[in-house]
Amino acid sequence: MADLDWGWSCTAQIWIQPENSSSFILRVKDANGATVAETTTWLNASYSYQAIETNWRGNHKTKVFIEAGITSNDGRLRTARIDDLTVDCLLDG
């Protein structure tokens, strides 16, 4: 959770090592639960970490929350190791 002011460009990045192929979503929500950024991607099973990121602009002072999710379309369990969430923001201008 971070306070953001006007004029910020932000990136959230997470590293994931999927044990099974699956869909992965990285979502940023504001304090009211509204989605401000979202990236969904398909991950192939791998022993290597993959970086997933999503970008947004801080258009008002708010707190943000990061969600990470793994989904499957066949109802089977999916497993992944998730590490090193970073949030970087740069002041525009």
C-alpha cells in the first residue's frame, strides 16, 4: 500500500515461477476497490522465473493494493512461486 499524488507514473512488477501452465493476472486497485491497472498473461510451466508487470498513472492521492491471481480453465489446481513484488513510481514533469 502506498500513497500517490498527482502526476505519478507507476509500475508494479512481480516474479513468478509456474509449476503448471496457467493464466496469471496482476491487478492494481485503489482504496475503493476499483481496478486502475491489470495485466493478464498465459504462463507456460517453467523452472525459470518470469517477470510480469502492469503500469498505471497516479491521477489523485490514493492508496493502492496489489492482487496476484492464478486461474485455470479446467478446474485443476495450479501452483506457482511468486517472489519480489516491486512498485516503482516516477514523478512526471
